[in-house]
Amino acid sequence: MTVHVELLCSGSSEHLSQVFTGFAMLRAQGECTVEVKRWSTYEGGLGGAEDTSLLRIVSGGRQIVYDVLDGANLVPEALDWADVYVKRSYSPVEHGADPKVRPFGLNFPAYGPRDWRTRRLVWSVLGLRRDNAANIANHARRLNRWAAWATRAKNGCRASDLAGIEHGPEADRPPKVMFCTRLWDPARVSGTKRDEWTEMNRLRIECLRNLRTALGPGLVGGLAPTPLAVERHPDLVLDEDTMLKTRYLGRMHRTAIGVATAGLRGSNGWSLGEYLAASRAIVTERLRYEIGHPFAPGANHLPFDTAEGCVDQAVALVEDPDRTWAMMRANQELYRLAARPDRLIGRSLGLWD
């Protein structure tokens, strides 16, 4: 029996692109019918504000919220509204006592065909005001392929097309390692958040420098050219063209192993989902949040807690191409069965386990 779903859109944050794509895929497969409605607060939205990174749906009499925000905080109004609250950064310690809160999976920007982006863009324009004009213009570049091309937009639907992210495993002997990352300026925040950003930056720099020392030309990586990176670590900075998303993905597809560290607020970063979709072997800082489907240490990734541990795990894969190849094949299968956008959304709707 086909499920009917109402999407109640309050924003179009890039974080939500994967969710819209999942519903579009299920609709194309005949698994559900979809009715898209504008929530009262919809003004486009590119992230930051709580409502722009939430999607409310109604399906089979149930009210479901998808929360793809960084960090473990829940949105009280949305939690009260929901029968099921699907959380990107799910913590059993913080959320386990509430049976309505469930893990979402690995989140990454992924745009697919017929994901209602034109309708959402029109709604954004209809909500245009002087104080949000710049936000709407940026939103248009992300949702419109021609605008993205004309303005060389780094992100959005053109750069993060799902078909361009997905990739099968390829034998790479000896395997090469990819670690492209960015620094966040602690001067922009205060208190414990400043300490967290400082520590996050420290680990990223140490991992990058140690990987360079251990792997030499076997490492494909560096820092995004932010002002902080250019000022403090110019020898590690990649040029702007190299960091364009489409070129980043091309480089990722030519390496076998991807390294990831935790994102803001300890979140599971976008690179993890992209590595999985591209069938890469994965070395990652130990996950702080559950993802709700198998992602086994040893089989699907190798975890680390320190920069030294990061290098040890990466070198272990480089020196064992057969193990790397086995992990790439395992991640291809895991993505197909559990982590592709339609599988993530289908599981949350109860279409399959």
C-alpha cells in the first residue's frame, strides 16, 4: 500500500537537501505520494536558525520531525508537535529516555531530481524582504543550477548532485588518503564554544601535519583557504579552485581512503556521508552520536581519538590494499542498503527495517 506524505516546509537549509531528495526518490519508486506545503515561517533559509533545518511531515496519522541541526539540542516546539522526532545528532545518553526521539543517520548535502527545489525557491522569493534579500539571493544560487554556474557557487544543487557524489569502489594500489578540512575562527564565539573550536582546530591541524609526514605524496589534502588558515598555516592551505565542491569530489573519487574529524558541536560531519556514498574506506574520529544503522569499526571504518591514532589507522589501510578494498566494498553495500537518502527516509516512515 502506497503511503501518503505531507511535507510541511519551514526552510531549505543545505542540511535538508538529503531529506527532500529521499522523499523524491521514494515518490519516483512508487513507495509514497507526496504533497508539499509551505509552513507559516518559510522564508527560504540556509541554516543557522532552528526552523530552517527542520522538516515536519504528516504520514499515516503520525507527525514526524526531521532535525538535521548540529549538536544534541532538541527544538522544544517541534518536539511537542512530533509523534516521532528523527535526530541527526542522536545521543543515547541525552535522548534515550524519550522513545519518540530516534537517530537519523549520516547527513550530507545531496540534491536529486524532482526534489521540489523550484517550488521552494518561488516561496523564498515570495517571502522577500529588505532584511533577508541577501539570504534569498544566496538561496537562489544554491537551488538553481544556472545561477550556481553563472556565479561559480561553491555549494548547492549543482555541486552536491547525488549522482555526482555516488561512486563505486576502485582498486587503488597503493591506496591514497584524502583529508581536506577547514578551520573555524574561535574569535567568533565565546565561552565553552570557543574552547571547543580551538580544540577541534588543533586536532585537524595535527592530523593533517602528521599525515603529510607519514604519507608524503600519498596524502591528498589540506585546508580550505579561510582567513584564519591563510594567516596561521599558509603551508597547508589549498587554493580556491581546488576546494570547489565539484573538484573536491573528483579528487575524492580518485583516492581510496577518506579521513574525517568531528564537526561543529561534535556532530558527525558531512564528509562521512560523502565517503560512504562514494564507497571509500574511512578513518574517522570516534563518533559521538549514533547513526541508527550499521557502521561497524573494522568493517566500515577505523576510529581514532588522537592525531597519532589517525595516522596509525590510515597507514594500516595504506599498507594493506586488500583490507582497504574490502572496506570499500562493504561501504558500497552499506550505503545501498541503509544510508542512501531513500533508505534513510524509508526506514523513518516504517517502510522497511
